[in-house]
Amino acid sequence: MENEYLHVPKELKGHVIGRGGLVIKEIRKSSSANITSRSRDEEGFTITGNREQITLAKRLISEKVEEVKRRKTEGSPGELVKIPDKYKGIVFGVGGDTLKKISTQTGATMIRIQGECYITTGTKSQRDMTKLRIWSIVAGARLRGVEKPCNKVCCYIDGWNLPENSELMLKPQNSWLGLLEKDEHYRLLPTEEYEPLQESSCSDSTAYELRLKEDALESLLRIKREKGSMADMWCHFGKVVIRGPDEAEVSDEEQWSIEEATKKFQPQEGQDYWKIAFKEGVNVDQQVLEKNFGQKYRREYHARYDLTFVVSSGHELRGKIWVLNKDSDKAVKEKAVPFSDVKNILEEIYFEDEKTRSRCRGWLALPSRRFLQADILFPGSELDCRITLRKRNDDAVSTDYADLDENERQALLSYLSKLTFTFTEDDEVNGTNLPADETLSKEIFLRHRRCSHRTVFEPQAGFFVILSKEMSLSYDIEEKEERETVDLHLHCKDWDEQLKNENWKPEDIVAKLPEFLQFVKRVQSVISSELRHSNVDT
């Protein structure tokens, strides 16, 4: 263990210590160093720890000192966080509740003065985390639409393989990462064990299918009325969990029919309703699909890489990069843009590294606005599904949420152009090398990165299953969360073909829904059976 003295003027020591010692406690926690001082009236601190701990503690203390000096020099109440005027109400929350919640999560303190938000105290990482939270809220609001909310969220229950008159109850589930809220969560499952049926006995699914068709038609018509009316529609498997129900609702005595449970998802004035979250992914091996769904289709691209950024103008931007198969018979520039994956393009990325440029093609793009999120719970199965409908454009020029700061756009393009890939001796891709953090503007945050390898099957004429093996890494300034998942995307060929042009008819898309749902159940039945027999948790 080493000791080192760090000089801090005594008039600034109180700011480093903080009210009730909160600031110095956070620095101790972040650095794992022991930081002591005889009294506030003496200058400086004594830092004890290994070399890495001492260095980090000195940096955090120095950052705090510089922050206080800067604030005194500028005469500012703190660091201004840029928030577009029309999103301030969403960011602030009723009575400032949202800002208070962010402050509790990050450890930084904020104040509002004349409609502006200032960070008054906090380490650099706490400040960055606060800005990331705020700008992420703005980015989400942009996609949802403020003046004209576009995303229709609905939830249905399908008891197609349950016995007749089955009752349902809430059963607790193990916690999984990724939920910001810490609510307990539950799955809606049958009260008794049973042998899964291959046809519906419990309820007539026609009723909910009619509601789904109405909701889908409403959303499709809304897209059709907007300029640039291309779209995409598909579903993927996962688990729907119910978050934070009342204590009485989770008791063993509380049971519901499908019709009664369905009403719990519908907001009614003066009454609580069930809030849900969807965890995508299925723990299934590729061999299961090859055994049951036959021949797989070769794809021209070896892998897809996604990098998601949040910028100070409150936009979410994505770098989407495809790596060509090493034995491809065409140059990368001759390959078509993958329609279902690249939307709202801002600009193509020019890679500086020659090897990367010869095997990769990438774009800087905006995310698509979602117009329908339809979750279907299958209490009689290990898997639920989510149907998604999004509006898309080939480029982002015509989108109404593309008021992006040009400097941020160019800064991101410059950063992504320096990205490189490593290759094995036999020329297979072996991962990405991100540019140094210093090359990324302090107003831009990398929030998520993902690599996916995809395989396509056609188990039924006109319907596809895409197996996506994914490795993802989520960033929250100081913390990282790494996940490996397998996702299953189900597509209808007619939808893909029609929706990539502007002359599609909403009624034609909706007419295909019943057949698509039958396809979903067929795939679901196969996967669920394999999971049960192999005793694998989804």
C-alpha cells in the first residue's frame, strides 16, 4: 500500500467533501482508495491504496476542484444540459420528479433555473451518466412523437394449446438485467400443469385476432398517410413479464380466465393496469432449426455490427456495418443494401483502413419510428411473441425527426471511419477495434454495441425464420453489461416485398395476419417441444 498527498486549497475542500461527506464518499467508492484529512481547515488530502487506486482518486478529486473553479469563473449555476424546448416537460417530469429520479440514479445533483437544467455537483462520470439519461429520454420521445404519438401498444392472450376453461395466475420469475425499474415481475401461466394440446380448446382465438387486425389496420393507415410510406413488419419470440402488480394479485388464490386477464392490460380511468416488459431471445441451438425446418439459405454477409450512440441534440444514431463473406464472388461495393436492416440512412461510412474497406460496408442511420407494438402472451407455451410495425425510409432526409446537428453528424462519421476489424489467419472476422475514446466528442456517448450472425430458413412457402446469434455490450458510462443471446425473427415474404415500395395497401397486409399467426404457432410449437424435451430454460 502507498500513501500520497494531494494539495487542495482549503477554501475548495468543502466542495470536494460535499454536504454530509457525500462527494468524498462517492470518490472513495469509485476509486477504492482510502482518502483522509485531519480537518476542513487544513489543505489537501492523504490518499492510501495501490498505484491504480491512488491515480483514480487524484483524478476524481482534481475534476471536482476544476469544476468548482470553472463555475466560480463563469458565474454559472452549473453545467448547462441542452434540452430542446418541446421535450423539457418530458425530461423534467411532474414537479421535477423525473430529474429527481435521474439524480438519485446517477449521484449528480441538478437544479432548474428559468426553464433550463444545470448539473451543479458530481464527478465526471456522474455528470456524463446524467446527460446520457436525459438525452436518451429526448431520443425516445422523438421516436414516439410528442405532438402526434404514433406508437400503438397493445397486448393479447392466446390460449390455443390450453385445456378448455383453463384458469391463469401470476407466477414470479427470476430477475433479468436490462430493466431500469426494480419492480418484481411475473409471468401469466396456467394454474395447473397439463399436456400441451395442438389445437385451441380453451378459447376461440378469433376474437383477439379481430382486435389485432383492427389495431394493425389503424397503424398501417397512419403510416400510409405520411410522406414516404414504406414500412416493415415482423415478429420475434421471447417472454412477456408483468411488472409490479398489486400484492393481492400475486397470491395463490387470485386466478383469472383469459378474458378477465386480458382486461388487466387495458388502461381504465382511475384503475391500475398491468405493465409489461418483453425479454427477447430463445435458448435454442441452430441444429434444432436445421432438423425441423430443412435447408438454410446462404447470406452474402458474414456478420452485422451495430453501434448505438446518443448525442447532445437528443438523437439516437446508429452505425450499421456489414462484413462480407470471405469467399464472396463480388466486391463489397457491388452488394445491394440489405433492405430489411438498413433504413433512414444519413450517410455511408468510408473506412480509412484498406482491409476493413475491402470487406465491410457501413452506414450512419437514424432509428425507425415504431407504429405498432403488439405483444401476444401464450400461457400454454414457453414462448410469447412481439409483432412490430415500423415506418422506414431509404434515407433520413425526408424524416420529420432528422434535425440533427451537423457537427455531431460529422464527428460520428469521422469516429466510425477509423473503426477496424481483426481477421484470423484464414481470413475470418475476429471482432472490431473501436477508435480511442479521445476521438469521440464529449457530447456523444456510445450506449450499445452488438454483433449478430444470421441464418435464414424457410419452413413454409412464403414465410421465413431468421436465426440471429448475438453478442451485445451495453454501456452506462462506468458499467458494462455483456450478453449472448439467440433471437428468432419471423417474416412474411409478401409483407417484405410489398412494404418496401410505396404502393402497398393496408388491407392486403392485414389480410395476411391470420396465416402469419398460424405460422408463428407452428414454429412456436416446434421450439417449445424441443425446449421441454431438452429441459432447457428459455
